[in-house]
Amino acid sequence: MTARIREFLRNRRDDGPCMVLDLDVVRDNYNAFARALPDTRVFYAVKANPAPEVLHLLAKLGSCFDCASVAEIEMALAAGATAERISFGNTIKKERDVARAHALGVRLFAVDCTAEVEKIARAAPGSKVFCRILCDGAGAEWPLSRKFGCVPEMATDVLEHAHRLGLEAYGVSFHVGSQQSNTGAWDQALASASAIFRECAERGIRLSMVNLGGGFPTKYLKPVPGVQSYGNAIFQALSKHFGNRLPETIIEPGRGMVGNAGVIEAEVVLVSKKAEADEVRWVYLDIGKFGGLAETMDESIRYPIRTDHDGDDKVPCVLAGPTCDSADVMYEKTPYWLPVSLEIGDKVLIEGTGAYTTTYSAVAFNGFPPLRSYVI
Ligand SMILES: *Cc1c(COP(=O)(O)O)cnc(C)c1O
């Protein structure tokens, strides 16, 4: 919570939940990444928060952009990024979208299988490709599972196929899982990456780049290591596995770039119990899983919640959203402790909500409008 956000909310007159994002915090985060990993290019993961003001600021600061669709590529271009600062980082692309990206000047693409390589060879000839490898996501609060990437043993064949089809086999990528609290998580993936570099070299293909992905955390309830600790751990792992022949590197922070820059202001709609004798209360807010807090799925991300009664005694609460869907319950297995004095109509502040909220918000479920966003 920054003084600027507090001031903005004090003067706010409109109704309904909103997310307020402070660009000064995004600037500080960008500079912290640049300092912690000085030889690494930053590709901001646009999906975390594609607000034009955020993209424009990052473009001005020199950031590159990791885009997952033609629409995101167009947003990055509109914000002032040139095409050579954009990667099409989704491993699952329609061939006509690859062609469209190529026509817009994009020359850097992610792949994780030979079928995708063939699309790129046809629709974006001569481009650079990097092959994504699987990562188990251990230590991450929002793991990215098995959907993206291939086993390291397969990556060499995928890259060789690209090379044969006239593409530039550029390197290897991975994502250690989002909200990764273990700074050592990059070590195993970098061991695999260096093995792929060696095997490709044996086949006469010289790779140049390792894409270290995202995973850098935002502080929610538990403390997390600072960016510099990640920078140090990554540099050590790079040196250990690549010796003095360090590859070019890029990172793709999303959450770590914008998460702590945003705060959601919401309102208590109802406080109730299911039986008079119940210990646990139900607190319903005017925002829930469908209004932007989708990452509370499986109670994965636990946001800090502030109220005007924080000094008072706290009681366990089930926290739920306003829609008529029983899945719209955020915290129940592990109840959330909120002040006993919290009442209908009170405002609450949900912190660390600058990433993955506005983009996850439904368009009009039950007629509720999408999460309003203010960038200041
Ligand atoms: C979502 C995504 C990111 C951003 O991940 P964070 O954990 O938010 O930093 C980076 N790279 C790729 C390919 C992604 O899909």
C-alpha cells in the first residue's frame, strides 16, 4: 500500500471493487530486476497485467515483452516496443497467428515439439526458436505443471529439427513455477539446459540463449526472498553449469514485476453464520474468484487483507465472493482470520493484487462488471 494509492482511494467517488496500481512501484521493480541480473534482458510477461500504462512505462525503461497471443503483441507494439523486443512465448500457437506475428516483425518464438517447429518454419521462416523444457514446479505456490515443455532429452531433437528447417536454434527455456519461494529452483533446470547445449554442440548446433522464465514472487502473507537473492542464486547456478562460457540469458517476470504494485479495494456485502452455534462466520465480499481473484483456486494464493478494524480481536471466517456459483468461495479449508467487528458495508483492502487479477476477471458473470483498474 503506497501513499499515492491511499490518497487515490480517499478521493475515489465511484462504486464497486477496483484495483489501483502504482507505476512508481513497477518502476522500482524493473530497476531491481535490472540490478539483480545485470547481464540479463527482461521480457515482461504481458499476461500478468497488460494495462497500457504499465506496458508504456516498461517499454520506456527498456524492457522487452513476452507475449502469448497476437493481441498481446499488438498491445506491446502500441506501447512503443519494437518488434525485436517481443517474443511469442506461448508454445501453443495457430499457424496463422505465427504468420501474423511474423508480418508484424516478430522473430523469436517458443516451441516444445516438432509439430510447432514446422509451423514456425512455414509461417515465420528464418526466425529464432527456443525449446521449452518441463520443470516440476516444486516450491511454487502456482505451479505450471506439465502443460508446457518437453523432457530435456527430447529438446535436442526439437532444436535439431528447427536447425534442419532453416530456423535458428537459439536456446532453451523453462519456468520454475509461479510464486517460486525457493531461490535454488533454477539449479536443476540449468543443469538440464547445459546438457542440451552440449548435446546440440555435438550435433554441430551452437545454442546461445537460456530463457530463465518467471517465478519471481510477490510478498503475500509469508515473507519471500528479495530479487537480489534470486539474482545471486541464478548467477551461481549459471556458473556451476556453464563454467566461463555463460550463455545469453533472459527473464520473464510477471508477478514479480507488478504484483506488489496493486491493491484491490472491496466491500463487505454480508456477514453471516450457517448455524447459531457455528464458530466460523461467512464473510461475502463484492469480489471473488470470478471478479479477479481466480488465483485463490485451491486456496493457492493467500492475499493479505487489511480492514479498518485490524487492532480488534479476530475470528475465523470463510471468505466468499458475491456470485451465485458455489465455487466462488476463496478461503474455507483454511479459514481467514478477520476482525470480529467487521461489518456489512465496510471496505477491505486486498494487497499484492497487481498481477493476475484484471486479466482473470470475468466479463459479466451474474451481471457483475469486470474488475475496474486504475493505474496511477
Ligand atoms: C506466465 C508466464 C511468465 C510469468 O510468470 P510469473 O511467475 O508471473 O513471473 C513467464 N513466462 C511464461 C512463458 C509465462 O507463461
